Amino acid sequence: MRGCISAALDAATLAGASYVDARIVDTRSESISIANGRIEGVESSASFGLGVRVIANGSWGFAASATVTEAEAVHVARQAVAIAKASALCPGSKPVTLAPLDPVEAQWAGLCEIDPFDVPLADKLELLSSAEEGLRSEPAVKLTKADLGFQRTRKVFGSSEGAFIEQQHVESGAGLTAWVIADGEVLSRSYPNSHGGNWIQAGWEAIERLDLTGNAPRVAAEAAALLTAEPCPTGTYDIIIGSSQLALQVHESIGHPTELDRVLGDEAAFAGTSFLGLGDIGALRYGSSHVTVTADATVPGSIGSFGYDDEGVPAQRDHLIMNGLFTGFLTSRESAPEIDRTSNGCMRADGWNRIPLIRMTTVSLEPGDWELDDLIADTDRGILFDTNSSWSIDDRRLNFQFACETGWLIENGALTKMLKNPNYTGITPQFWNSCDAVCSDRHWQVWGIPNCGKGEPMQVAHVAHGAAPARFRGVEVGVGR
Amino acid sequence: MRHHSETARRLASATLSAALEAGAEQAEVIATAGTTALTRFAGNRIHQNVAESGTEISVRAVLGNSIGVASTNRTDDVSLADCCVAAVRAASVAPADNSFPGLPGPASVEIADRAAKATRSFDAEDRAKAVRTIVEHSRRHDLVAAGGIKVTDQGIAVVNSLGVDVAQDITGLRATALSMDEHEGGGSGWSSFVCADAGEFDAEKVGERAAFLALRSRYPRELPSGAYRVVLAPEAVADLVEFLGWLSFGAKPVHEGRSPLSDKIGEPIVSPLVTITDDATAADAMGLTFDFEGQPRSQVSLIETGVARGFVTDSYWAARLGTANTGHALPAPNSYGPLPLNLQMAPGDSTLEELIAQTERGVFVTRFHYVNVEDPVPVTLTGMTRDGTFLIEEGKLSHPLKNLRFTQSVIEALGNVVALTRDREYIGSETNPVLVPGMLVDGFNFTGQTR
């Protein structure tokens, strides 16, 4: 592979590139899905190819091929340079430049105790079938789904600056969902999270720890209980948001708006921009003093972790918000100089045939010091939201609306009534400034989100968020109900 | 010139033989070969410019009633054989699905010519020149443009061991333009265009419309939440129709009671002004005329003058429900079941200007953003407006509005349709866009507003 990387770097340089990087990515994945007692899919897939990114005439070009030979690497490199030269027909006001980086030769591997690709398929099917059957133990449950998936990625990166980095990691994920249907309403409960479950950078051991089979009857019973749950009231309430839902709240209203490429307008036409400006660093009160948020690509077991990003920048832990004050963006080598910094290593690509974009790593709300029981007891009139079912936010990441699978009414410091399909809405900085309590590290958990969409062609990134339940005062709930 | 469909068909046939050699009792192979190129621009300059060529092979192996699927993008003999072995191995372990009817046999498919020479030859320089044209419309008004031009040239083949053997070439071009006024009080405007033949692409028109809407959107004001009459431009209608297609028109959600059509076939569910069909065979339709089981995509009436008429099927759901196979299979395996990919909403007899003129007080929406589902049966969606939202007063666009959040049942909205435009537009992806008119709707619920 080193020969192909070198061939691409040399050919692009000879063709006129002032900078080149080349990535070979080899991905293997496996997924199993069972729904309503029926095998919906047993699938394995493999993807392998080479992508070459260049700067020529001060503009970017990229080309990729699934044929990984030295001859093809030369062809792809020349194509990338030709594309960059075409880009220069509509150039920016200044040529593309990159923040300085010390190139390294390195290797990195993620945690994995039991390689899931060595575990017999029959064992995986048996575990998932048993869990899915457990969901059907409750007669009121009408639809069920159980998912299991694994991915192994091997990457080789080289640059014309002298970097050569080899990395590999394995991810494992699983989830259960039970649905009940009544009077035109479809209601669900999931474990350990909705939208396919939770994903972890680990092997088969992570799936065993989830205890899908043991949790299935409880999930089914909770789904059945939604049939008699009350609708979410409409009005302004203090709300406590559970860990997994808060992870998505962080994702949408802190992670995305702090991506510096969005702030600079690079994603304006598709995903949108950001309400943040370059001058907000050190000036904007993003949240209350309880809100401290980090971007950390070194969290063990997180699918947002790596050794080096896809520009060869080492993994880092950086603060985005410190005690409520906005302190920094997620950056790349091209964008970081706009804020007089070097890259904090957030560039990742969805495979060999995509260019790297600024992506979240593990963007987390740092834990506070509350116990969840104490926080509920401290709330006179509120609603506890748990497990996401729907999400939406505007193109500047200000106005959001989330719905959850379930909620609990809090009256005089106690959970009193289950609520079905609750939702809440808000404006990002106003919302984070209303946070007056965050639970402790005992309640803090990292949630893997393997489906973060951004860019054109759409790239799906694997990112993660740590969060513990937190309370927000005076939030509008029951919207449009 | 060798077309990609020939490559796809050759690879599919070779892989089918390998799958049978690997022990599959029945096998199906989907092969895709082609090129995709995309030039993105932002800040009035090209900032991303990419191209890729590649092939995807997917094998569905059947042993008894057990199924395994494997896919690869590597096309050497060893990799294809490995892929087939993986599919057969998965099938050998997977529990039997006693409701699986077996793979479908061959059926007559009319292969439409949907690949244009002008699109195939639309290269990086053509894309860059078109971007320059779009950007110039914004730059001359001190606006900032962003967007992209994507060109696809693909061949897709589906073969199976029962004799299915179909292949088709398709091309497509999609251009998008966002124009932004970055000064205080500035707004934004949007335009998009999709076609199979790049010869139809007019970059001037795309750039001009986006810039016009941006200029018209300066100094947006607030609007209290509430139910308003709305004029939805085709781009906004497309979002509603696409979600309806995904949630409501497939056999699976209909059978499972998750669709507004569940137990309602033959009953009126929306306004008599609404007729929605899926028709991959229409003369100007884009995309494949067969599905991913190689079956002909039939024209299906989904809602006819407000009455729920039908839903789309594939071989599995047709057998399970005892209905005809309409030819709407997605690649196996998938959780969605069959889906309509060529939705068309019938036109009305108005112009967009006439819809605005019929509105005493209401809201004009250019397009929606980040729409998601809150409740599937009434198809209750929430999302934001963006890039050209205006208050309508006394039959005219008055002033721009800050972007609004809606929380609205699509079924209820389609029940409140007052009029539709006679002109329709293709909106969406360059291979499977929807064809929709503009729409005048009463009582559309706006539930919030951004700052």
C-alpha cells in the first residue's frame, strides 16, 4: 500500500500540486436485523479504495478509485490535479493554505477484546433472536425490531509533507425497539437507545455487556405502558433531559454550530451555517456556568475516537465551552488559521471516495455534581424526557424541536404520570443558559451516533457524545399538540 | 463508447455464476457501475471538487427459505467469489423465513433511454464555468453564493438465477444555488434544477432566481405562531410528498397499520384536488424503469382525487398480501419494504402568482429545512422554512419573514388544499426526483420562529 500512496503523492506533485494527501481505506461490515420474528437481513459488505486530495493553483481537487494499484494511483492523482485546476477557474480571494503540522510516521489501533468478525454468525443470530423474542413476550406489542452491526476500518494515510500513518479500529452496535399501535398512534420504546441502539468502539464484548436479552421484556413492558400514558401537556415547564436525549441535544445545538466550516459558510447550501461568528470566541455566553463542553478524540471506547484525523493531525481534547463561555470551534488545517489557531484534529471522511470534512469527535457535556433522584426531588413542576424519537433544527442551529419516546410528569419532586410522545422546543443559547443542574459522573455515559449526515455527496460520520441528565428551566413543551 | 450498463451486466452475470458455484440454490445480483462528479461552491468560490468511479456488487443468496446478502466494490475474480461465499454462508446460518416466496422470475421490462450524451461529457471545466455563471449573479449584487453541481452517469444491472436479466443506463445533473446577503438584516434565496440531460441546464436561470429571492428577503420580520393560509412553492411541496411516500405508500407500513392508508383504501383521506401516482414509465420520468429485483416498475395510483387507492409492492409483499407485484423493490435487505421512487402529484390550473393573489393574509414558503417525523400515521412533520419566506397581504408578497417552524400533519394539510399550480417541477435527487406543483393550503400550523 505504501507504494500506491507514494505513487499518488509523486504523480500529483509532478502534475503541479503544491500539496497532496492520499488515503487507502479498507472497510468491512456486517449487519443483522430481525423484525417481528422474521430475519429481515443478514448482510456483509466490503469496500476498498484510494482517494487523492490535492491543492493545485491554490484550489482543491479530489479523485478516487476502487482500483488500488500504482498505475491507477498515478491516474487518480493526475485527475485530482486536473480537477483542482478546473476549480481555479472560480477561485477564492486567496489561495488555499494549511495550518502548519509536524508530519509523523505512526500506527494506532482502537480497543477491541473479542474481534466480532471471529464470532460465529450463528452465535450472533442466536443472541439477537433471543432478544427479539423477548420483545414479543408482551401481547400489546405489535411490531419489534432488533439490530446488530459491526464495522472494521483500516486506513493508510500519506502526505507530501512526509506523514505516513496506519490506523485500524472496530465498532460494534446493537439495539432493540418495541412498538405499540392504538387509535392511529404509533408509540415506541427502545434499548439502549433509539435509531438502532448504541455504538461503541469495541468488539463483541461490548454487545455481551448490553444484555439485550435481559432488557427485552422490560422494553416491551414500557412500550405497552405507553398505551395508557397521558399526552404531553402544552405549556412552559422545567424539564430534566435524560442522558441519551441530551447527547443528541448536544449534537445538534453545540456540535454542529461549532463546526468552523459551517461558520465560514462552506456547508451553507445544504446543512446550513451557524449562529456563531468568529468573534464569539471568549465573548459569547453560550450557556450557564453549569455548561462545560469538550471535544475529545481520545475517549476510550468512543466511536468518535482515533489516533489521527484524516489530515494526519493527532487526536486531541479541546474545550468548546468553559463554564458557559464559548471558547473554541471544531477545526481543520484549512479553517483553523481563520481563528489564529492550529487544527484541533476534526477532519474525517466517510470512506476512500470522500474528502474529509470537519466532524465532531466525542463532544460532551461535562458532568456536574447532582444525583438524579435529588434533581427530581428538587423539581416542583416538570417533565423528564427520555430517548429521542424525532429531531429538527434550523439552518443556523438556533430553533430546535425534539420529541422523545416517553416522558414523566414531575409533581412536587416526584415522578407521577407517564407521558407519551412528549416534545419540547427552544432557541439554542437561551436554552443552554437555562441549565441550572447537571448530574454527576455516576450518570454520565458516552453515546455513539453512527449516522451523522453532512456534506454533499452525503457523508455519514460516526461521532459520540457524553452526557448526564440535566435540568433546564422554563422550556416550551407539547408543541403542536 | 462503452456504456456503464454493459459493464454492470457483465459483472452481474459473472457474479451470478459464482454465486451458484458457491452453492446458492437461487441467487440475485445487483451491479452498479459508473461515475459521479460534484463541484461545490461557497463564499463565491469553488471549495470542493470531487470525482469518483466505481462499481458495487450485491449478492442475495437463497438456500431453501433462508437468505444471505453480501456486497463488495472489488471486482477481481477472487473478491467476487469471496462475496458470493459470504452470501451463501450467511444463508446457510440464517433461520428460514417461511413467508419468503422465492426470487421472482423474469418479466417484460421496457428499458427507457435515460442517459444523455451531454451529461456524460459535462466535465470539471463545464461544472466550473456553470458555477462561475451562478456565482456572478450573486457577486454583482454583493451577495454570497453557495451550492453544487452534481453529475451522475451510471449503469445498473439486475440478474437472477430464474432468468431475470435487465440493465439500464441513467444520467442526471442536479444544480443547487443559495444566495446570501451577509450584511446586517440580510436574507437568503434558493434555486435548484434537476434533469437527465445536461443540455437542458440553464445556469443563468438558477443563479438569477437565487439572487432575486435573496435581495427580496432583506430585513425579515417576525410573525406570531398560528394557523395560516400558505402558498408552498414546488420545493416545499416536494418535502411533504417525499415524506408521504416514505411513510405511507409502501405495502409494509400499510399492512402494519403505520400508514394513513391502513384500512382506508377506497376511502377519501384528503382533498379531491389531490392526486398522487408513482410512475417510472412516464415519458419525462427519470431513473430506472425496473426495480432492484428486475421487475417492471408499474404505474400505481396512490391517491386519486382525494381517495386512497393503493400502495406499492415488491415480490415479497405481493405474495404476502396476495396482490400484484408493482415492481418497487429496494435492494435487499432493507427495513423499509417497497417504496415509490417516482412520485408525481397531479397539477391544478393556477399559476403561482394566482395562488398568492388568492391569499388575503398568509405565508409564502420557498422551501423547508431539516424536516422530521413526529407522528407517522397522520404524517405529522416538524421543520423550518428557509431561503425565502414571505408574508402575503392582500394578494401580494409584502415583507420577508424570519424562518418559521411548522408542526403539521401532511394528511390534514392535503385535506386543506385550495388550489394547485398547472406548472410542475422536478425536485430532488438527480436519479429519482419527485414531480410536484405549487400548492395553496389553508390552516397550516406554524409553531415557532427562529431569531
